Amino acid sequence: MLLGPWSIVHSPWHILHNKRCSLKSDISDQRSEIILLQSMVHSIFFIISAVHSNPTSAISDQKSSLRYLPYSRTFVLMEYTLKKSLGQHFLKDEQICKQIVDALQQDTFARLVEVGPGGGALTKYLLQLPGIDFKAVELDDEKVAYLEHTYPAIKGKIIHESILDVAVPFADQFTVVGNFPYNISSQILFRILEWKQQVPVMIGMFQKEVAERVASKSGNKEYGILSVLVQAFYEVEYLFDVPQNAFNPPPKVMSGVIKLTRKATVCDMKSERAFFVLVKAAFNQRRKMLRNPLKGMFDATVLQEELFTKRAEQLSVEDFAALTFRMK
């Protein structure tokens, strides 16, 4: 049960009272309680300071990171820290969480993987979905411990690795969802492409700029490598914007949620490898005519065709796929 900041203030004195009543406890137990008390007092002063400066924000933040759990004869203060190195901006807006779950339930699925559950804002809803084989991929040790204490139903369902290193979570088809860490969001999309034969649907939160880039069509300045590679295999739908204040801490930019739905048929191409190499090379010099970045990949006579006077952003997914058959 979450407690308000002023309830927390009383807890150390309650522990001290219990301490006087248990003088026959082991010395080791006493030392453990002293260490716990010191930690709690430190947290109390932090919360009081935060409440004094911004009461509304402090109470909201406390609810997302502090929780009492039974432990021996006292209470344990569970808390986590937000790590910029891992791109952590945790979702705290319940309405946004519900919108994501609603979008998920537009399709039927039996297995679900959440990437980066963090503090569990979305996870608590996903764990309630009936008849679903659920797994969460979380790298951060601290968040794994927090999730297992806060949501006991998740025990045994966490894959404690980076999404970039983990093996395919299921042998069969599975859906992917997540508020993806911003610093590796593009890499996560490439991971989804690696797993495309097993991932029919993905719903993910990205920086708005990245989300728009993935959904962008040819002829648009946002259209790029991610747009072409993802759209070759998935239909992309931009679902909704997410404001900065929906997160803790709030990022500097807006976010956006997109949905990928695997295509039933894919454009003919020489090979996926040829397609990937071509697209990456074409956008490597996106402001120049295609004959410049692609001159080593096609015969000189082919490069004289009008198509190669265009820039990469002017070619559709189908155009790139067709070009692969003419590569050296």
C-alpha cells in the first residue's frame, strides 16, 4: 500500500519503538535494522525537501518509486533511480497506459513481450490480460528487483538482459509492446525486423521524431532508412502523441506511439541483404542524386537512366525493391 509523505515520517519512530521491545534480537538483526533506518531517514529528508519545493510533483514521484513491503518485523522501503545512461523516462500517465493496452487488444495474440517495463506503469495492465503468455525484457538490476517486489505475478516472467542481446523470447508468434528506451529505439526496430517472421504486431512508444520517421512516406523530408526498411515488411500506423508531462522525468521532446502490422505479401526483391545494402547506401548521401552514392553498385550505363537523377527520398519502397534486381 502506498503511503503519503507524512506517513513515511512516522515510520522510523515506529521502528525505534519496536527496537526497544526486541532487545533480545540478534546483533546482526539489530545492525540490519539500523542500516534500514538510516536509509529510510535519508529518504524522508529527501521527500520532505521535495514536498516543500513542489508538493504535487513530489507526491506523484513518490507514488511511482516508493513502496512499503513486509519484511521481518519492519517495513522495507522500495525505491528505484532513473538512469539517463539507459534512456529511462518512465511512463506515469494512466490514461496513456490504457490507450496502449486498448490498441493492443484490437488484435488477438497468445504471447506478449514487453520491452523495458521500468517501473511497471504499463506492466500492471499487461499482467491482467487473460490467457496471455507474458514476458518482460529488462536490463536494469534495480528495476528487476523492484518489479518482482511490487508485482509478484511477474516473477519468472522477466528476461534479465538487453533487448539487443536476448534470444528470441518465444518459439512461436508473439506481439511486442513497450515504452522503448530512447537511446536504442532505432536498434530495437532493427531487432523487430530480425524477428519479423515471429512478430506480426508491435506497438511502441518512441520520440515523436523517430515515430514520424518510421511512418513517413516517400517525398517527405522525414522519409529515410528506417521508413523504407520497416515499411517493406510492415504497415505502419501512427496512433497518437504523448506529451512530455506523461513521463518521469519529462523528456525534452514529444513522444509518439506507432503500430506495426506485418504485411501479408512483401515486394519482390533480389534478397533482403541486397535491399538493406541498397537502401542504406542511397540515404548515406540523401541530398545527392542517386548515381553518386550508388555508382559502385550499378553498371555505368544503368546509372545514366533518369531514375538515378532522383534523390533517395523520392523513391518508394517498391522502387528500391525493384532496383535490387539490377545491382551488380
